[in-house]
Amino acid sequence: IIFTQDNSFNSLGKRVFDVYVQGELKLKDFDIVKDAGGTGRAVIKSYRVHVKNNTLKIQLYWAGKGTTEIPFIGNYGPIISAISVDPAK
């Protein structure tokens, strides 16, 4: 979303984070750009989980890995643009 795949300074940024779903670690040190094969591309992950009390808890945990100052100080950590949830039938 903020980082680019060109020859600018913004292409140097990196986002690496852990993903928990319902408190269970699903992805450790997840590098979203590496997994997608570039910036601005979709990544699809599917997990079956039990939803309790109509609440689905998804945590994106930044464990201090990745960029902290590109393109500006404070632009770091996990960031995604969409999540899709489908009920199991």
C-alpha cells in the first residue's frame, strides 16, 4: 500500500509480521511482498477456525522486523487492505 516496486526510495520498505487467527499463530515472520511476488498483488490464505460469540479475532503482530522509517518515520508494521470471511457450510 505504501511501498512500491520501482526505483524510488519507497521500494526499499519491508513488512514482516506474524498473523494470529483466534489466538493461534498461522503465519510466522510473514513477508507479504515476498509471498505475493511483488507489491500491489493479492495474497490469499485460507484457514478454518471456530468463531466464538460471533467474533473473529485476527491479529497482525509486528515483532520489530521490517522497515521503520520508509517512506516516513512511523510508517511500519503490518498493513493490509482487505480481509474476506466466508462461513463454512
